[in-house]
Amino acid sequence: MIQPNILSSISRFYGHFKSFHLSPIQPIKCHWNIFRTLWGCSTPDTAGDNFDNSSIIIDHTNLLRPSFNSKTGLHVLDLIDRGSLEPDRNLYNTLLKRCTQLGKLKEGKLVHYHFLNSNIRDDIVIQNSIVFMYAMCGSLDDARHVFDEMQKKDMVTWTSLITGYAQNERAVDALVMFSQMVRDEYKPNEFTLSSLVKCCGLILSYKDGRQVHACCVKYGCSGNVFVGSSLVDMYARCGYLGEARLVFEKLVSKNEVSWNALICGYARMGEGEEALALFVKMQREGYRPTDFTYSALLSSSSCVGSLEKGKWLHAHVIKSRRKLAGYVGNNLLHMYAKSGSIRDAKKFTKNPK
């Protein structure tokens, strides 16, 4: 905590600073540094009072720092209210981005309120950020309201809302929006299509999944690793392992997500032997198994009924130096119990390693 006498000196220095005539860039940086100092050593009101008679633009990159929190954001909004801070597109977008990242719906609504009262309230870039913020914070009705009120929309607008529906498992709403988007002649991108494929997998709709897959091919996105991984997962969830494997094999580049999608698909359908074979091949090709991989294999019927295979997987888990907590540990315990090895289950409970 800075001593009161030092704080007083900083405030007096700021009074002298305002009488200087600096270049257009210098005041911005100096104002921000002084504001940050006052903010760090005083109450919000004290920091704000020092800026009541000076309109400034804060360097928006400072707000992206880890130290930025909702308290700071609220004070920035207070400075805008006082007329002490001149907001621009960068500042609004930065505030909305931080609200989205931190899941701060209340603060995001305040930013939205201030934006509606600004002279740039028709800016489509900021409107898109507002739709995305609401969608990612789970306030889908607000996201849809902003979407419907927008005079102009672009691909980002549609993708933000569709992705929000997908993230919150409102698959039917996402598919309805996609149909409307195509009717309005917007071209979907890989993010839109990946979200839609995920939705089809969630509701186990093979028919819709096939139609979205056709769109992926039409728009040249089927080879994208994220879209491809989603297609593998969708087909596997719907029970069509042959088509899942075909999509997987056609992927030019694969990642852990695509491998996990196929392995989990086989494990889920009781094809434990093939799942284990893919697990070995995955590592041979240089991909590292994740907790998701181990959990799927340990819960497969092949391992649940085979103590030997279960112990082999347990050895792999230990070798990977993975923490045996959460899903992996629970599945190991379940595997030992289901395999009839109560002794190993008790041993693992006492010493999970």
C-alpha cells in the first residue's frame, strides 16, 4: 500500500502534468500510467476523481493483462459515465472480450448498456462481440434478442449465435438457425460447421449429420481437422463406425481429438479390441493419449471383463505420470471391481498409483 504522502505527491504531479502540451500519443500513455498508479494505491473514487476534467483514451491492450478483473472493468465503465474516458471500438471490444473470457455476464450487460447509449451503437463488429459474449455466458435469449435487432448481419454474427447454441447443447436451435442462414445465402465456415456436426452428435441425428457432412464437402471444409474430428465423433456416437473410420482415414492431418473420437466410438460400441489397437497405433504415430483416451478404454467392455488388459492399461497410465484422480482413477477402480479383483480394487484405493 502506497503511503498517503506519496499518493498526494502523485496527485500533485498529475495536476502539473495536465498543464503540459504533449503530442497526441504521449497523453494517452501518461494518463494511463498515472491512472494505473492511482488505481493501485487508492479507492476507485479517488482514482476517478483525478480524471474528472480530462477526457482520455486508455490503451486497450492494458485491459487484456491478467491483472484486469471485474472491479477494474466496472471502474472503467464508471469513468465513461463521468465523461472522463472516451470509449472507442477497441475499448468496447476489449471489455466484451474480457467479460466473455471471465464469464462475467453482469459486467457484460453493463458494457452493452453503455454501448447502446454511444454514438457507435450501429457498429456491427461490436454487436457481434455482444452476441458472442451473451452466447458464451449462457444467456442465449439475450444473444438471440441482440441478433434479431441487428439491422445488418455477417458470417460472424450467425456463427456466434450457432456456436452459442452448440456450446449450451441446444442442438435443435442451432440446426434451425443454420437452415435459416443457408436460406439467406450466407456461406458457413469451419467453425459454424464444426459446431453443427457436434449438435447432430448430441441428439444422435444421423440424418441431420449426413446433411451437414454434405455441406462440409460442398464448402471445402471436410478435410479440416476440427470439422473432421467432429464428423468422426458424430458418426461414432450415432453408431456408424464404418463411416467414422472412413472420415478419419481421409483426414490429411490428425490430432489427439480425432484419435480420441474414433477410439471412444469403438469403446462405446463394445469394440474394445479395435479400440486398444487404435490406442497402440496412436502412440506409434507420435500422439499422446489424454485422460479422455484412458477413461474410454478403461470403461470399454473388453477391459472391464479382462483383468490382464486392465492392468496393462494401468501400467500405461503410471508410465505417463498421469495423476490418478477424477475420471481416470474412478474408471481404474471400476475396472478392477468389475473384473472381480476386489483385492486390486482395495489396494488401488489405499495407494492409487
